[in-house]
Amino acid sequence: MKKFFQEFKEFAMKGNVLDMAVGVVVGGAFKEIVTALVNNIINPLIGALTGQGNLSDLKYVISKAVIENGVEVIPENAVTYGVFLQSIIDFLIIAFSIFVALKVMMNAEKKLAELLTKKKEEEAAEEVAETVAEETEIAVLKEIRDMLKENKKSE
């Protein structure tokens, strides 16, 4: 049992879990912003365009409420499809936002990888150039040595 809790502790303290936790918190806050946008701006505009009031108020009444002596005895039974449409709009906005964010991150990651590859290629080219320069220098020095040996022999 002790090993189980040790493994759990190691898992929970990894960076990925902490990143995920931050993502969940930020995602929850972002959902609230999107919901406010849909409820307070988009729904009233759609309602004004359709002449139906607020989008979330759209519903199909299956049975009306039964009221006796001013008291509601049986509540209205209705399919509130406006709330469902509102949830779809929320989802589409959030999904689109995530898509855009991921696209930007993937492009940045791709460009970073290209830069790193280019840098590695440049470093490899520099090493080859240094090696060729050293080999050329050694060859020239050997040539000079051989010429000096020949000059000593001819004297």
C-alpha cells in the first residue's frame, strides 16, 4: 500500500499533472466568459432577429401547467430546446477557440523545430569547414616539410 501512495505522489507531482490542473482551471474560467458572451450578447441578438425574445427561452410545450385557485398544481412540461441551442453555441465557440490556440502553438513549435534544425545544420557545416581547414593546413605543412627536406639533401 505504501508503494501505491508513493507512486501516486510521484505521478501527482509531475509537471504534466500540474499543467493539466492549470488548464482545467483556466478552461473553467474561459467557459464562464463564453457563457456570459452567449447569454448576454449572442442570445439577445438571435432572439431579436427571430422575433422570439431570448434564445434560451425557446421551448416546445408538451402540456401546459395546471393552475387551481392561483396555485400551480402541475408544472408545465416542455422541451427547452433554446437552452440546448445555447449549449451548442457555447461548445462551438470554445471548440473554435481551442482549435485556434492549438494551431498557433503547433505553428510555433514547428518554427522552433525548424530553427533548431537549421542551427544544428549550421554547426555541422562549421565543424566540417574547420576539419577541412585543418586538413588543408596539415597538408600544406607537410608539403613545406618535404620541400625543406629536399633542399637539405640538395645542399
